[in-house]
Amino acid sequence: MMLHVLLLQLPVPANPALNTPLAAGYLAAHARARLSPELVTIEILPRAIADHAGDAALVAQIVARAPDVLGMSLYTWNSTRSLAVAARVRDAIPDIRIVVGGPEVQRDNPWVLWHDAVDVAVLGEGEHTFCELLDGWTRQRAVPEVAGIAYRRAGEQRITAARPAIDDLAAIPSPYLGGLLEVPADGLQLVEISRWCPYACSFCLYGRDAGVKLRSRMFPLERILAEIAWGRQHGVRHVHFVEANLNLVPAFRGLMEALARDNADRRQAFYAELRGEHLDDAVVAMLAAANVATVEVGLQSANPAALRAVARRTDLARWAAGTRRLRAAGITVLLDVILGLPDDDEAGVAQTLRFIEDEALGEYELFMLQVLPGTALRAEAGRYGIVAQPRPPYFVLGTDRLAYGRLRSLRHALRLRSGIDPQLVEGLPAPHADALAADAARRWAPGDALTSASHVDCVLASTQIADAGAALAAWIDANPACLLDLYLVGAPPAAAWLRSWRDGLPYTPGYLDGVAAYQSPAPAPTGVRVSPRLWLVVPWEYAVEPADYGDVAAIIWQVVVDSPDLPLSAWRGAGGAGLLLTCGGTLDAMAFAAAVSQAQAWAAALGVVIWVRSPA
């Protein structure tokens, strides 16, 4: 039996340029090396489609290719959307086989494992398993009995024997060198170093089921360098090493020396995760010479009780010294603090912040604890009174030390302290800067290119909103995981009416809604609705109070710029999300451009947005 296989990985919503489908590349490369092309053809959905198409367009593109097998890589940011797309594909192609794999596929994550759209879920590393599945299907076996899968037979849920970790990664062909992956010049190349971690932090999946022995769980250095050279030849400037502890792998010195030589022009910048306790002067000098420009060093907490609870072994004094060496060398350091760890409380969080300040470690990024499927922490959650979202992003919603209200207050205070708007939803795409550039409002035309993307703008006169409801509802039904920015121009509707109208639109909670959970004053396991995102474009002279629209819409002041002297103080006092600047008749194009630049610099400092309608 001949099989046509289509592989798909959907992107992080706010940054599709980073969506390099490395796992799909491994599957395709390994299957092509093992299976006859006369029996199996494999295609990875092009990134122009996977990264940017809306739900309806994705389904149409998949169905048009008529695959016999659809394989999907599932991560926290795409699993909800991927499975919804899979269900619609099955409606169109009833006899398709749908296979899922990735970090979301875990024995303790039944909503994925036994999803109605899934025929086979691959547990653990997928290269050998997927290859054996395809081989069995070419031999007309309904579901081949291979290790490392979950499936249903006659309504019974079955999980086969666990598959051992691959003992020699060198046997997996490179998808880059095999021409299977496309990486745009402005994108990110993922280069995997090993599948190993000597640590066992209970909140993390790195190295799980792989043991603490490296052995041959590292890709050969020659291959790693060849993949980096491939990226250089293809104009890729940013390379992310997929490795939890780059400075601990045996190939570290050889890799750094080769990069210092081959990247002497510093055309490529590298991102790495490091173990801070092992960063002496020599190691940091090698990183700097290779242009490892950005590094993540963790921390998570400086509260010994919290560190013990998550089995994280950290020598805080050595870790701090290593981190300071990185900063002194001019390397950008991403320092992570996790809020909601077991056995952490307000005093423990304060201890962590004091440690960062006392050790002169600079800025930090705050993350809410994610109780990820497959982790030891998920199994131990009850011991610590941890309540978490049942679906992505699996945020903690309370512990025995910190109830939801205290977690929310701490998050709010710490984000303010870091200069981040507490109401900002992490990962929510920014509004398109050109959304209001046209003089005429965009007409809502379902089916055209404007409505086929994963992030769509619609500009209407505020008087059109009631009549547009049916068309908007139909689009949302067809694209439930996509972001709609709806701009209403003119006198705004009453806030209560607008809220009621929005709440009447179709709604299926998704990943970004889950990320927005902490916008709610009470625990919201499925999150807070983020789409459609409503913007009221209001003439400057109107008397409108942005606070009246609260969580339903944001105000954009439409301002006619007729002087180079901008009323910045008045704009700031008015509040709102930003301004739409249009050119008055007294300014030429050059003077208007200068005013726009001044306004944009002012807005960036305040965290507001400037839209521009340029003169004709």
C-alpha cells in the first residue's frame, strides 16, 4: 500500500518566524532513509502555510494534499489548535490516519492521548516508532503493535510497552543537510546538541526517560558544525542550540573553538542554555569569542525550600558568580524566576528578589509555574496543594502556600517592578502597525486573502457593527484559534452594549485564552477571552473615558497632526491604548514623518502604540 504522509507543526502565535519544525524534519529524514520511496512519500507542510494560515485555510490546504497520514508535533502553544484542526481534517477525510507526538503526548495527559481526532499517539522519541508505524501500514496492518504508542482498538484504550531511548543519535539523518527544512533568513535555526540532562528538576521534561548517562545521546560534533554551516550558507543569522546545559557537554570546547574560527565575522549569533555554576573565566571567554550572544541561565528561585521541593540542585554563590561573568563579557543574560513553585511563599519570593539585587544580577523575567504533563511535579501536585489549569498552558492557579489571589497580586507587583504592564498577555500578537493605514475602512469579505490568515484585521465604522455580526460570527466559527483585531471608527457604542455583543459571538477557549488567565480576579481554568480584540478609534475631541470600557475594548485616539509641537502631556493624560496620527493640511510629508518619529519614541517609553495614516 502506497502512503502519502504530511507532517505539520503550528507556530507560537506571536512569533511564527521561530517555528522551525525540527521534530518533523527528524521524522521525515529517518523515514526516508529507512522506507522505500515507492511505498512512502513524506512532505512537511510549507512554512508559508503552517506559520501564517488561519484555521480554515489550514484545513483546506491539508485536505487539498489528500494525505493518507497526518503527523502533528504537539507543544503547549499549539496542541489545542492542532487537535481542533485535526478533527476538521478527519471530517473531510474520514479514513485518514492521524498521528501525534511531542512533549504534549504523555501518559498523564488524557485529553491529548485519547482525543477523538487521534488514531495513534507516540510516547517518547518518535523517529523509530513513526517509521515502524508507516512500515506496518504499508503492509496493511490496522495499527501495528510497535513499542511506544497509545491507540484504541474496539473502543479499548491501549498503551504498548515503553520504547527505550535511542542509543545512538548519529543514526538519525540531519533534516537540514537532507534538504527537508526551510529556515527563513529572519528566522531561527534550531540545532540540537544532545538529548540528555544530568539533572532531574521536577517541573521540567528535559532528559526525562533518557537517564543521566550521556553515552551516545549526543549528536556528532562534525554534524553539528555542518548544520550550522548550512544555516550560514542559507543566510540564517540566529541559531538556537537545543541543549539544556551546553557548557557541560563534552563537545563544548571543540564547538566553541570551531565557531570562533568559522564565525569570526560574527555574522551568526547563538542562543544557549547554560549551567551557571560551571561558568569560569575561560568558559565565558569561549562563549564570547564564538558570539554566543544570548544565554539563559535559569535560577527559578533562591529559596532553598522551593529548590529542594523541585529537586533543583543549585550552588547559588557559584551560580551568581558565573552569571556576573557573563554580563561582564557583554553577553545578554536571560534570568528566569518562577512564581508558584511548591514550598515557595511570599517570604521565599522576597528572598529570591533580594538575592538578585544583592548579587547584582540585573533584570529578570517572571514566569508562572507550568505544571507540565509528564513531569514529576505533576504527579506530586497533590502533595503541595497545587491546582493548575487542566489544559495549556497548565498555569498554576494556587498552592498550599499561595492562594490564587496572592499569586495574582504577586504577579502584578513583580511585573510592575520589572516595567511590564501586568495586563499584557504574554504571547499575544501585537496589533499590526498598518491596520489603520488606509483611508477607507476595509470591507469584510469572507474568503479573501485578508480573512485567511491567523491574525486578521477588520476596520468598520462603529455604526456597522450590528450588521457585521453574522459575518464575524461565521469567520470565528471557521477560525476559532485565530486572532481578530476589530477596529470600530467613530462614535463608540455604549460599553455595556459592546460587551454583550462581543459575548454573543462564538467562543472556543484556546491557548492564548489560557495564557490570559491571570487577567481574571478569580481562578479561570480555561482562561480569559482574548479574541476578538476590540479597538475603538475615537476622534480626539470626543469625551470618552477609557476606563469605562475596561476589559471589553481599548481606546485609540484619532489625532490630526498639524504642528511639529506635539501635545504629549495631553495625550498621556487622556489614557487609552495609543493614537492614530493623520496628517493635517499644514504639514508636509517630511515634517509629518518627523512628528511621527517623535510620537513613536514617546509611545515606546510608555508602552502605548502609534498607528499612522500617511498623507496621500
